[in-house]
Amino acid sequence: MTTFSLSHIPCFKTNDNDDRPIIWSCKIFGARAYTNIKISRTTLAAGVNGQMVVERTMIPTKKQLVDPFRQGVIILDGVGYRQTVVVRSYEVGPDKTVTPQSILNLLQETALNHVWMSGLLGDGFGATHGMMKNNLIWVVSRMQVQVDQYPIWGEILEIDTWVGASGKNGMRRDWEIRSHTTGIGFARATSTWVMMNQNTRRLSKMPDEVRAEISPWFIHKQAIKEESPEKIEKLDDNAKYINSGLQPKRSDLDMNHHVNNVKYVGWMLEAIPDECLENYQLSNIILEYRRECGSSDVVQSLCEPEQVGIIKDGFQDVNNMNGCSIGVGDAGFLNCLINQASVRFTHVLQVKEDSKCQEIVRGKTTWKKRINHHPFCG
């Protein structure tokens, strides 16, 4: 019998119960052979006799301990999650180190995979079954990321994540990123999440049903200990650096139909002078989210530098300000900045509506001197 092969033919098939097209590909070997193709949540068993059997690959409904496809395992006595990832070429910048936006994307991805492994994931963007019944989604209200060292292209990372309680109606999620090879810590992060009604777009209390689902996963462990959160001041049109006319693209929207929070960070960083980006690396970022950003919003990014002196033991030494004055001209101020051990900026993203400004997010970034980087890892 002659064996023939048709390799990866792109096709479109519409599920009878869903008007969204399912994109799949298939390999056919011989007259009796068939292939199982696992794409997203759908498995297709294709035969050459003209019949097609479609079998749904459902999201796990029970706790999974190992996920070989995502290189993920359950840790921390059965409630935490660890994923091993390799830094890809599109996750690094010109200096071949991971960009801040890529770090945030990795944090988001591991968080979602943690929920997947728990068996609690509904059909939403990290929402549990109880949340789906109540039309609830997660929204982040505050986030902080600290970076000690940036991974480079090709580096193998271990990312740990876990959750805990935050007040009566919130949830805290933390992360740690380290080298898989050496165990050296690269970064840590913490975040606070609350629930929003997907229809009304208003914040919601946590239903008892949802609390019963997620509270067994809560532990008392903090990646970043923050006794009293730093207050982030409001900015106005007098900010030193302003970038206006920022509009979301269709690709910026996530599964909850609002602009993903990683996009906000990109807009914030675009307002920082190139001289700073060339001489410094982001070492700490704090974000306070005020409202969601829709596809039709036109965003303005405000950025104000702070007078920062030499950092000693994590505190600013006010006796070593070196005379950097925000009032001097741009050239003089930037020349002064690049001689500092670290620099800080306050950020605001806002939308102007009817001559009024509505804040999307406030932020504060700290930058440390850039070190000439190492070669590629082997």
C-alpha cells in the first residue's frame, strides 16, 4: 500500500455550539492511519475515510501535579506553582536582556497556568467556576516588581508563584524568578487583585462560593514585604515629560476586552528620556491601577523625575544630592542625571474626557546604573 503524507494543512472548522473558528492542522499517513491534533482546548482525530471525529479537550477539572507541556509542577506543599521557561529572542531588547514588559508577561502567564493546574479554571481569563457563574473577572489593583539582574537571551528560568488573602475581598499573588542553572535570584513581584463584574464593569465583593474555591490555596508567604505602601503623587500637565495621543490597538486587548496592564508599562516607559534608558536599567516599579482602558480611549503619559541622591542600604542619602535640579534645562538636567547612582520617576497615565482627566494608572519607577552586560549563555 502506498503511503502518502500531507503535512500541516491549515484548515478552518466551526464548532456547532460556538461561532468562533477553530484553526487546526493535520498530518495524514496512509489509508488507515489517523492523527490526534491537540490545539488549545480542542483535539481532532482525523481519518482518511471521509469521517471526522471531534473530541473536546476540556480544561482540567481536578488538580494536576505536573504539566509536561508547559514544564510546570505544583510546589509549596501542593499550593504553589513552578514553571521552567527559556528566554526567547522576542523577549529581549537591544542589549539582549529581558525587557520589563516581557517579565510582566511571564508573570501573567505563570499565574494563569497556576489556575489551570489547580482544576479551578472556568472558561475565562483566570476566572474560577464560581466567578464565571457570577459574571466576575479578576482585575489587578496594585503591583510591584523588583529586579536585581536581568536574564539574557537563552537563559533558563524558574518562576515560582503562589497566592494569599488580601483583606476581605482581595487576593495577593507573588512571584520569584531565578536561574534554573545557578539558583541566583533575578526578580520578585507582588500584586493585589480584586473582582469586577464583567457586565457592569464595577468592583464586586468576593462571593462565598468563590472564597471556598480559592482560600485552600492561600499561604502566608511574601516575595516583597511592604509594611506601608509608598504614596504615589498625582501629576498634571506641568509634568516635565509628556507623551500624548497614545491609542490602544486591537492587539492590545486581552480576553477581558480591556487593554492589558503590560501595555500600560510600555506607555509609561516611552515617556522617559532616551539618555536615561541608555544609561540605566529599571530596578523597581510600583503600579496603582485606577480604572480600565478601553479600545476607544486616547491616553496621555505623564512623567516627572525626582531628585535622587546616592542610595545607601536601600535609603536615599539626602546629604549627597549632587545638585540635580529639576528646574534647569533638559540638557543640563539629563547630564546631571546620568551621574547619579539611581534615578526615580513618577508616572501617570490618564484619559481626557470633556476637559476632565481620568487616571488609568499611577506609577513610580527606580532605575540603577546599567552595567555592561555579559555574553550569551551556553
